[in-house]
Amino acid sequence: MSDVSSVKREVRYGMPAADHVMFNRHYVIGYSYYFRQAKWALEIIDPDNSNLDRADNFRPDYRVPELFRADLADYLNSGFDRGHLVASANQQETEIQNSETFLLSNMSPQQPDFNRRIWKTLEQRVRELDSNKKILETYVICGPIFDFNKPVVTIGSEKKGGVTLPIPHSYFKSILTENNRGALHMWSFIIPNAKSNKTLDKFQVSTAKVEQMAGLFLWESLTGEKIKREKNHIRKMWK
């Protein structure tokens, strides 16, 4: 695994553990067999290409063992969206690159008013950040968060031959940028899987808080006191 990961740009600054790590052409998925969905999705934002049509070819990922694999039927009539972790609009350089974002391993059950509003807004704002000429690369990792002090609701039906998918209570997104002076900056968010009229800054948290809530080490290849301070700092968007 280390030989493969060493040639993937996306994992330059670290890659959390997972039951099954899947390397796609332009992003990496850390899959959880227990939750039957990704624990995390890691990407480098690519420039938006408005001339390329969105693929919309949602499909199972047959690299995941059938026992733990989500299917289209699990989402049917559930009331939940097949919510992208790696956004389609982030990966539009080629048709196959965009198509890969529609694998169900890149999906998580999201409330429609969450997926189509505040989550979409955050995705757009990250692309705006990346468009800054001073930003050389923008790394993004995101995934679900489960609060086991609350009931866990599922979709899908084992009786119909599928698997049940637990509904995450929240989602995290952590952004790491490298600018033209070599400086590394972090911004992190935890947003409940529900409709919200709040502004994005109300959901900002430290990267250390995301690590605690998601049970992951983020950007673990980066070490030192400066990085530790950055992880514990809540940096103003996008300063």
C-alpha cells in the first residue's frame, strides 16, 4: 500500500486509516465496512470546466465486497440524496474523471436540504478559494460523523437483499492549502446533516476537533509545533 500511495498526489500530506482504501484516478476513498460507506474521501481540487456535462451515472462500486456494498436500491424512495463526498464539479477535467465521482462508494445518505444547500455552498466556496492565484494546491478531505449519543437511523432493507446504510448525523470537511510562499493553512467544518440557514462560518471548528469527532488523524504527515498550532486554530475564511 505504501508503494501505491507514494505516487498519489492526493495523499502527499497524509491518508487516514480505513478498512478498504480505494485509489481512483483523481481522488482516494477510505471505506468503512461497518458503516457501509466511506469514512473519508480525499482529493485535490481541479479547476472547473464548464464545457463538460455532469455524468449523473450513479452506480455501485464493485471493488467493495457485496456484503458491505451500497446499491441504488438502498436509496430508492428513502427520502435521502446520494450525496457526493468528492463533488462532481470538483473533478471535471475529463469525462472519466467526472464519472468516477458517481460511484456509490463516493456517496453518503444526505438530507436533501443539506446536500442541495449548505453542503453545496461549502463546495462552491472551496472552489472559489482554490481559484485564488496565490493558492498553488487545495487538498480536501471530508466524510460522515456519527453521534452515538443519538439514535442511528438507516435506509435500505436487508430483507430485499441489500444492506442497511446508517444516516450520518453530521459531515466534516477539512481544507488544506499550499500558497505561492509555501505556507500551509487549514480550515475545517462540521455541519449537521439537516437544513440550515446559518452562514458557513458558524460551523467552523478546529481541525483537531474534527479528528476527535470523526476518529481520524488528518494531514498526519505534517508535524511540528507550527502544524499543531494550525490544527488547533480556527482560521477566518479564507484568511
